[in-house]
Amino acid sequence: MAARRQRLYINVDHVATLRQARRGTEPDPVAAARMCEDAGADGITAHLREDRRHIQDDDVRRLATQVRTVLNLELAATPEILAVAARLRPPPFQATLVPERREEITTEGGLDVARDPDGLREAIAGLKRAGVRVSLFIDPDQDAVRRSRALGADAVELHTGRYANHPGDPEALAALRRAAAAGRDAGLAVHAGHGLSVANVAAVAAIPEIEELNIGHAIVSRAVFVGLFAAVREMRAAMDAARRE
Ligand code: PXP
């Protein structure tokens, strides 16, 4: 049995995607964040992309003051976005550094932690000086886990995209298990996310070292049919059931 309740952080980006379809004010990702918290979310995640395709600077400012649980800000380690993060009051509880390419539909792979280690180390140190816990979004690879530790990260978020896209591929799950164990052995907190849904979350929720899941698209999609509160409760129940088994 997997020990300890796993945290559920909900990514509200796609509430903002719907709003940006009309460049209006509805639906408001901050109001959605409140409802997610009412339904039992342990944290709220938002990705301020360089192209501002969904979450806007003002959303991040409002989330920083209005989130009652904790805010996990996803960001690329670029000077412009790091400067926005540095101005937030209060600072976010956590920052997750992600790779970003303008032409991608969503974050496609993990951060290449071997490329520009000095730049990454500096970005991590700057965030930590501001009191922010730093997580790196990486592919489930043991070497990337160890490098993350060497760069000074507090946590790694393991990219579950390959598992989500190929749920029948035993190697995808095995890689997540190995990377999660490597994270624990390196003294890092281990998170996971990308492409998780009620249908596929169980195997990842059952990995004992993974203490936090970041889930967005599947919950917002399900909310169209059952409402956001119910969609969050469904995910929470699926995670808890997997953790009990
Ligand atoms: N974690 C990270 C680092 C991400 O970039 C994303 C997607 O924005 C997620 C988790 C959530 O992925 P999904 O929306 O597929 O649940």
C-alpha cells in the first residue's frame, strides 16, 4: 500500500484558454481556482507562457493573493518570465521550471537539464532566495533526476506524457517508477503530471514516492459535462482509491 495521501494540484490554464477564445472575462481562472479548492484541491497550478496564450499576467497577480491553498507557478527560465515571478507578492509557494517552445500545443518534453546548467542553477538560486520552492519538470530519467539535485532543485516533476499516451506500454510506467525511486534516493520531493485523467491516474497515483500530481486538461474537460466541483471530486476519489490498494 502506498503511504500518505498524495497532493492534488489543479492546473487552471484551460479555464483561461476558454476565456481567451473570446478575449473576455469569463470564465475566470481565479474563480475556478476557488472552486477547485472548495472541492479539495491542495494547490493551484498555472503556467504563464511567454506567448500568453491562456494565463495572463493579471491572472497570476490575482492568483498570488487569492489562492488559499498554495500557488505553483509554471514558468520557463527566461529573464522576462523570471522577472514577472520575482515581482509577485506574496511570492508563489512553488515554481516549476518547464521548457517552452512557441509552436508547441502543450509542453512536449521535459526540461533538458544538461543544457545551460549555469543558467538553470542561477534561475533556481534566484527563486529560492525569494523563498520559492523550486521543482524541475523533467522526463522520467534517472540521470535527469540526479542532475536536478546537483542544480539545487527541491523537487522534480516527472513528465507522465509518454505513459498517458501509451498506457499499455510497461516501459513507460517502469521509467516513472525508476525515476521516482531515484528522486527519493537523491533527497528530492517527487511530483508528476501531464496527460493524467481519471481513466489512467491509478498507476501513477500508486507510486509511493510521488507526493504530488499536477492535473489540468482532463479535469477542465470533464467539468464541461459534470461541473468543476464534481470533476475535482472524481479525480480525488480516483487517486485515493489507487493509494489504498
Ligand atoms: N505539469 C506540467 C509541468 C505541465 O506543463 C502541464 C501542462 O500544462 C501539466 C502538469 C498538466 O498537464 P495536463 O493539462 O495534461 O493535465
